[in-house]
Amino acid sequence: MSRHKDKLRMSELTELLDYHSHKYYVENSPEISDFEFDTLLRELQNLEDRYPEFADSNSPTKRVGSDLTSAFESVEHRFAMQSLSNTYSSEELGEWIDRIVREIGEVEFVCELKFDGTAISLTYENGALSRAVTRGDGQRGDDVTNNVRTIGSVPLRLRGNDYPALFEIRGEIIMPYVSFDRLNREREAAGEPLLANPRNAAAGTLKQQSSQIVARRGLDCTLYQLAGDNLPFATHVENLEAARRWGFKISEHTAICRSREEIERFIAHWDCERKNLPYATDGVVIKVNSYAHQRQLGSTAKAPRWAVAYKFQAERALTRLLSVDFQVGRTGAITPVANLEPVLLAGTIVKRASIHNADQIALLDIRLSDMVYVEKGGEIIPKITEVELSERDENSRPFEYITHCPECGSELVRYEGEAKHYCPNASGCKPQIVGRIEHFVKRKAMDIEGLGGETIELLWQNGLIRNISDIYYLDPVQLATLPRLGEKSASNIIEGVRLSKEVPFERVLFALGIRFVGETTAKYLASHFRTLDAIAKATIEELAEAEEVGTKIADAIVEYFANDANIEIVERLRSAGLQFQVKDKVRESNALEGKNVVISGKFTGMSRDDMKALVEKHGGKNLAAVSANVDFIVAGDNMGPAKRQKAEKLGVKIINEAEFMAMISDVDKTEHDESDEQSVAKAANRDKPIQGTLF
Ligand code: IVH
């Protein structure tokens, strides 16, 4: 076939595929089979491989994503992305309506569903998607265009010809319940932590580095707001209808309302009916329809005055409490978990619910066989919020909480200030030990492949591991003879263990499982103290100097290193060759050598974390709090007044962002060990003005 003919075929295929994507993803009424669609897509992909010069960045082939990772560039919104003011009560809603009527007179309102996902702003230039940006802080967001292209319902090219040459359309990226359930089933099978709700899942997916993963996750996108200088109509609803014709997915569940009664009816209807929607909603958004009226009403600093979100009460379901299990966590904490008669709640079937602790059981007076209300909060497992007393059996008895560990039989204890009961048998209670080992090997800790929950259980049963350090002294031959393992899995484990010796110190510290030392705290501790020995030696006061470390965490660290059994484990890990200190990053200069610095407030040129990284790159040390040890504070916008006062009292110098930048850019960089190439590149950079609006 000739080159010209191939080019024509490519446009024909593109048009066909766009048409069928719209049928499938937006209209939910496919006209061809998945197989036929894939065949067309493959044909286009083959042609693009042959003629890369004809391939378009908005080609339907881009919907499958790529595995190239890319950092997300932070970009400025052309029009700020405001949020909405919330109301939870009919009275407040009435006041909002009255205020508008007072100011404007009778107006048309538009009621829409409030989709529970993550906000997105799409820019179209000459009918083609050119940019997709997250909300970010409302002024700037992350450019996630490559990921958004993989979402089938986002049109890559618009239909018709009456769209503005340049405009933005905003909406919500959502993860429908079917996709969410599938994702969590996959994560469960892979031993990965479950996602709490479709909102988190959608937001997390959108920030995935690989767009191929995004393409597989089944996201959807519904649009609800246009922004631009040349929108064709003077009302919100007319523009949304136009956007639907251009190919966008616009919700059908929208109504024009002219009175408070009509608005209340819409809310009441959807408060009940939303249970039947295939995606999560958390309220109704009420907007003034006319743009002229919207302009007249204006905005506050945060939100428009012409729109409000009425939030639904959390959905709840009534079901029977069948029994209560008691789980023992890696810290020994006992968590009661309710087994329920299965019930449908917010799109998923619920069989278990958490009850937190004994106090909660007593407070709600939860009894076996009660009918109970369950709700989904921010957590993965729903919780019991109330007992339906009218349905209680007259012979029921108050719940008797357990007094002994269900796993090892030790008598349970309660620590001061803690609501939970604990099993104190840390070194002899199996779920605690296995839990600590599971924590140690997980992806965000030592990331040892091949050592899942079942294998750890198997090693435990065969007496091969009793604590985390045993992992590094496993015998490959012995491993291979274990039932269900075999040589291949055994060598995978040994290889995973070997590789984990390169895991950076901050993750080793997190993996140790010291109480309250999560991933972030471990990072701060590692960057502050640099070695495990320094942390082990530090006093409570010294520990509390590190960012985000309060006395509770400091106490837990001191307690950990005061325990001989832990010291023995730590020493065996050291002998095995784990990273016990921060590997030095490339120093850019010694300008801040020996200086203790506090970074405080908001900066114009970069984030606070970037500023802190600069301190380290130039040899300084970041401190969290203002004290006499601090050499100077770099103050951005809105540094807290208390901090400022303290600094002034102690006579600690306060400098601004520009002075700080000057401090680290003035130094003679040649005194450092750099390759010639690096020195030349840096010397060239030195003459450039500092980027951003610093001065
Ligand atoms: S309008 C200036 N309409 O709710 C107002 N927002 O809590 C622009 N949301 O950031 C937003 N459904 O992410 C609007 N039908 C809807 C919405 C909606 C969900 C989200 C949106 C916004 C958040 C505010």
C-alpha cells in the first residue's frame, strides 16, 4: 500500500476508534465487540510503528498507556480551581438560598450529584485534549495528561465544530465500584494493603508513574464545569449540554430547580437512590445557572458564593451481629472484629466490621445477636455505629470482653492512656511475631519477594524463624525441602533476602517495627541521626529534636533499645550486612557545614521538602523546632507567629528565601570532588538567575 493511502487509513481508523470509544465508555452502548475494537486498534498501532511521523499524541493507541515513568510537572491553572463550601443541614441550605434570592431575586438553580472522586481540569485546544491537571492547591496542580489519556470516557478529540478554540472543562475522575472491587481483590491476592475507598483509589491511580497501570484500573471521568473566555452559552446547563454533544460524559442526573422545595426534593430523592448508582457520591452540588448571576455573586478566597455542596450523611445499613473475633496485631494490640450477616453498603457487600475496643462495646452496649447499624468511614473495614434497641432480644446479656489472649492465653493488660487491651507476650505470642516478620518483609520495608504470609507461617511451623533476624540465616537446602516450597521458591527467597541488604537505612529503620515509627517518622529520624547507633544512643530530648518526633515516639524508641532481645536481633541484622546508616548523597557544597537550620512557612520557588533537601545537599542539618541550637531560620510566607516570637526571644537569626538561596549559591564549588564535566555544567548555571519569583 502506498504511504499516502496508509496515512488516510490511519485517520480513518482514528475516527472509527474514537467513535466506538464514545459508544462504549460514554454512551454505554457498544456497537462492535471488544475483539473487533482490538483488531482496529492493532491495525492502527502497526501503521504507527511503521510511520511514527504520522502518529498523533492523542491517538487512540495512547489509551493503552505506556510503561515509561515520568515525574509529574507542576503547572499553573489558567483559572484557579476553587473548592465548594459544604453544608450538612437543610437550615443552612435554606440560608444560602435566601441570601442569593435577597441579592439577585428569583434565580434558576442547577442540582447535580457530588461525585466522590478526584478533581481534574482538562484543556482542549482546537478540539484536541492538550493537558490534564489535578487540582493540587487550586493554583497549581500536577500535569497527568498521559495518565488521563488512558481513560476511555475522556474524549481525545471533540465532535462537531462549535466548541471554543481554547477552553477548560472540569470534572471528577472516579473509580466505579466494579473497578474498585476488582482492584482490591487483586491487591488482596498479592498481599498488598487494601484501598480504603474509591476516592483514594482514583486519586492514587491518577498519580501512578506508569500509564499502563492506569489504563488497566478502569477509571471513569464525568465533567461538570466549563471555564474559558469564549463559552458558547450564558448558562451552566446549556454549556454542559453542548459539552455532551462534543463527546464528554455529562451526568444525566441533573435538574433545574426554582425553589427550595424543588432542591430539597432532588436531595431527598438522591439521598436514597444513590445506593443504586454504580459509583460513589457524597452529596448534591447546587449551583446558580446563569453566568451573569454567578459573576454578580462572586467568590470568597476559597469558594464561589454561587455554589454549595450539600453533603449526605454517611450511608448506613442495618444487619445482625453474629459473633465477635479478637485479632492480635504485631504490637500485641487486641482488636475486636464483628462478624455480620452479609449486607449491601455503599456498593459493596459487608460481612465484617470493626468495633475498635472494649470501651466502644460498652459505650454502644453492643450484644451478640443485636441488630446493628454499620457505616463506612475513611477506613477499609466499616464500623458499628449504633444498636437498634427496638429489635433486641429480651434475653440478651451484656457483652463480656475477653480477659486472656485468644492466641497464647496470656492475661491481657491495659496501658495508661490506651483504649486497647494488649497481650504482653511480645516474644512468645505467635501472631505478634509473625505480624512483625510480615511487616519487616513488606514492600515498603525490606521488600523481600517470595516471603508472603503463608511462607512465613510455614517457616514458623517448621521452626526456621523465630524473629526477623532469622530471615538472614536461612539455609537454602533446608528451605528447599519444606513442603510446598521446592527449589525454585527457595532460591527466590534467598535471592530476595540477599537483595534486601541494599535497602536504604530509612526503610530498615521502618522495618524494625518500633512502635509508632511509621514510614515518614523513619525518614525524618534517618535524615536527622544518620546512623542506627546514633538513634539507639539518643536521649528522649535528643530524639524529640527530629522532625515529627514527639515524646510518645521518643519513649517508644528508647524502650525498644532498652530491651536486650531487640539488641540481640539488631546485632544479628548488623552482622548480616543490613544498611545501618544513611548513604551520603552527593554534596553540592559545604556552605552550611555544621549549621542547624529550621525551614518554616511556604515558599514561592519550591516546596518545603525541596528546601530541606537543599539544606542537606549543602552540608546543613534540618531541625524541626526552634531552640538555642538553631543557627538560623529560613522563613517563607506565613511562618507561625509563635515560632517567630520564640526565635526573637532566643536571638536566632531569621532569613528569607532569597537570602538563603544567595547563601548556597555564592560558594566556590570547585573545592568539591566533582568530575570536570559537572564543574563546567555548574559553573555555567551559576550565572543564570534563580528560577521562579524569588525576588
Ligand atoms: S463544581 C468552583 N460540581 O467537589 C466549584 N464539584 O468539595 C467547582 N465535585 O473540588 C466544582 N461533584 O472535586 C462541582 N457536580 C459537581 C461536583 C464537584 C464533585 C467535587 C470537586 C470539588 C469538590 C469540592
